[in-house]
Amino acid sequence: MGMTIAEKIIALAAGVPEAKAGDIHTVNLDRMMSNDGTTHLTVDMYHNRLKDPRIAEPKKMVFIVDHNVPSDSPKTAAAQKKMRDFAKEHGIDFWEGKGVCHQIMMEHYVCPGELIFGADSHTCTYGALGAFGTGVGCTDLLYGMVTGASWVLVPETIKFNLTGKLREGVYPRDLMLTIIGNISASGASYQVMEFCGDGAKTLTVDDRMVLCNLAVEAGAKTAIFEADEIALNWLKERGRKPKAVFKSDEDAVYVKEYTFDLSKIEPVAARPDFVDDVVPAKKVCGVRIDQAFLGSCNNGRIGDLRVGASIVKGRKISDHVRFLVVPASRQVYLQALKEGLIDIFMESGAIVMNPNCSVCWGSCQGVIGENEVLISTGTRNFKGRAGHPSSKVYLGSAATVAASAVKGEICTADMLQD
Amino acid sequence: MSVGKIFKFHNDLDTDQIIASQYLLLPTIDEMKEHAFESLEPDFAAKVTPGDFVVGGENFGCGSSREQAPGVLKALGVQAVVAKSFARIFYRNAINIGLPVIVCRELPDAVKTGDEMELSLTDGTAMANGKSYSCTRLPAYMQQILSQGGLIASLNEQAH
């Protein structure tokens, strides 16, 4: 019986010839990532709970301060110091203020064929390069750090055949929100979303990251693309080599198959408070907003900033709107500077911030107040996700967010008049 | 196991509601636990007593991987979380820290906040309002982690 990409990665990590959905395997982890959302607790457990504290391979570990950076309180500063000191003491790669964890991991570490645990639910992003990345809690992370290994239940795989090409003004984010709206917030629970087909070939690695990143919002354990020429070239440009390049076998077993025609996708928005409450963006046009956010591990890359800048260029952000622009990493920020995008944003009246998770996770600069409304390129729109429990978050593409920032109410880019 | 009060929540209950982001970087779970379910039940931490149950619908614990979510429930003495289905990261985290998470398809629709229930992990049954419900048993591997008191306890056993 054939295997899917995910099954092949798990088999390789487990050192067995075959892995199939439903099996439980002990696997060697290729990398582990932990950020400031939980690492202080991991460090405490390491010191206080372990009989035999040790780190199997410090070189497999990456610690990234991105959620609350720069720190917003003495307590946050203390939590981050704990993480920083631990990384230094144990020779763990440490990043602070240089970008959102998944963007840093993609820029510097992730390789096709790897099995990666991250103490963050959006670790599924790494499937854009044909790696198996999955989110875990800090106890799993600690176990992996100590032993270099963990256990996985091999998930079933759902095949998503992508056909056609996205039309101008429609983005991978519209596609992924449409898919989630279609299959629901639990539509891929415990499963792998494998994206393939001719449509997949029209997507860049950055585009693929948008799709994989949001897979957890459909409940998926991870999402994955085959590491094709596009992915391997991207990797080569960054001086890295794959661990293994896998394709799913012709006779691999899929639990379900869907087909999405990219040319039929329209700009969409997810309404508060659920990521799968997805409607055509036109349906929520006119909703007055207080803030707009362009950034996050989902949509803060250079392509997204280019789209946002092209829309606000020569225009002014609405008087009653704070427009936060947050490049996903320092690399992205520097590139945006070179291209003059930051000038455009600043001249329009946007607030350009340092790379961090920002308001996407509701506990960094930019949280919103009682009854305020945010339109966001972030990952989630749960109740209170961006601040006060009564506040509301709509999710849309970079284009929709930038256009809405100008108009002061939700609108699509084609509705903006000069 | 003993009888406990039920606190019931909706489908697709996400971990932001269990513990909001703004509290995650507090130094300890004990400091965070006062804020459990703050957005939905502001008095939850005051009202819950050790041995009580949290009951959810489908996809309980979706969203963020924050282990603080099962962590605050355990710290408040919640006996178990019973739901129609769970999101995978929450489910795994709960088992890893020794908080029982029980899949029970019928019970959630038949109970409301304030009702009492009783759970037998060994029989795989739950009792509420005079009716018995069968629950899905945990796979043996996870049952073992839970019975050892969580993944760290299990790791410490291996260190012997």
C-alpha cells in the first residue's frame, strides 16, 4: 500500500519502512521551536519537575521571542529573561525581535522532509516546504527537548486538488479562508491537509505558507505541499538542502478528497467570532472599523506589504482608523524599506511597527478596546482575540485590510475611489 | 469518582476563552487560573470547586496551543473535561499534564450549567440527571500517560 508525504516523513523519523494512518510511532524530532508564549513555563518545568534534567541535542532547539516584543511589563520582561538566560546557558539558538517565529523558522531552518515540533499552533506553516510541522504544548516540547524524540499518532490525509489560477485581486488568503469556511473549523481535525494539483504549481512558497499556516484553523495536525522545483529553488537560494524530498504514492490512501478551482475564488472575509464563518467580502462591506492590521505569520510577508502599499499609495488612512503595519521579520522589513514600501505606508498615515505577533494574538501593542472593530490579516477572530471581550475581529486579505483602512469601513480594493 | 457540578460551554470553544492571551506570560499557572473563562463566565474561578466538570460540544479547545488552557483547569481542580469531540492540541496537552479529557457524544446535549454529573474512567461511563452515558475510552498509550500522572511523571519514571 502506498504512503502519503506525511506518512513517509513519519516513517523516516521513526526509522521504520512504513507508517500508516492510525499507527503510533516514536519519532526522532529534527527540530523544536519554542516562543515566549510558553517557554518560561517550559524552563520552570525543566528546573523543578525533571529528575534528570538534560537536553538531548541543543542544536535541534530554537527559542524565539516574538509574541510580546519588546516587553510590555516587568512580568513579561522577567519571563523573557528566563528564556534568554536558559538559551544562552544551554547553547540554544535564540532570536529576539527579529521576526514572528514561523517566519524566522522558514527563513533560516525548515527543510523538506523534516519532522518539527513547535510550541505554537501555527507550526503547520512548514508544510509549505514539504516538512511536517505540528503544534504542541510546552510539556510535549520539554519531553522532546530532553529526549530528542516524541510519539505521534499517524494522521489520515485529506487531498486538496487545486486547479486553475487565482484571478488578479484575489489572494491565497481568500483561498484558504474559503476552504476553511467550506470544510469548517473541525473539517480536518487530527488530519493532514495535502495540497496538490496544477493550481498548487501557480503558488509561490510564500503563498503556500498562507495556506499551510491556517490549516490548524480547520483542526488539522498539519498541512503539506510536495517539495517541488519551486520549493527546492527557494531552499537553494537560502543555502539549505532538503533532508528528504517526498511525493505521495499513486496508491496512497486519502480519507477524503476536495477540489477547489482557484479561478472561482472571490475576496472573502471571516466574521467574528469564528474563522469558519466565511462570507464574500462584499457582504460585510460598510462595517465601520476602528483599526486595521497588516501583518502576522499568516500575511506579513513582502508580497502582502506590496499589495497593501499599492492600495494606500497616494491615499490617506481614514481619520478614525489606526492602521498597523507589521512586517513578519527583519528580512521582510529591510526588503520593504529598500522597495520604498515603508515610506508609502508612513505617508499614508499608517503606524509601522517592529516585527512581532502584534494584535493578532491580543497581548502586544495594538490591542483594541470595548466594542471596537478590527479588520485583520491575522490568524484568528475568536471572541476577544485582539483585546476586550466585546471587541470584534474580521479577517480578510492584505488588499481588503488596506482598502478598509483607507475607507474607514470594510470594503474591497476595487470599491476604493480616488 | 465523585459527583461534581457542570460548567457547560459551546461548540468550537477556543483556548483563548479558557485563558486569554494577556495572562499567558504571568509567572505561574496559579496566577493565571483566576482568569479562566473570564470572557464567558467572569466568576468561573470563584464558582468552580475541586471535582467539578467542564462540558463542551464539538471541537473543544480549538485554536492556540497554549498549554496554560488545560493547565488552569487542572489548577482549579476540574475533575475532567467532557465533550463531543476535542481539538487535537488541547487533547494532547491535557493528557500530557494529567487532566482527563473524555469524549462523550450524547451527554453534552442533555446537560446544562449547574447540573451534576459523575464519571467513571474505568467503566467509561458518565451519569447525569439520572441517566447513564457511555464514553469513548482513551487509547492505551494515552491512558498510560494519564495514569502515571502526565508525561513528565512518565519521563521521570523512565529516568530510573
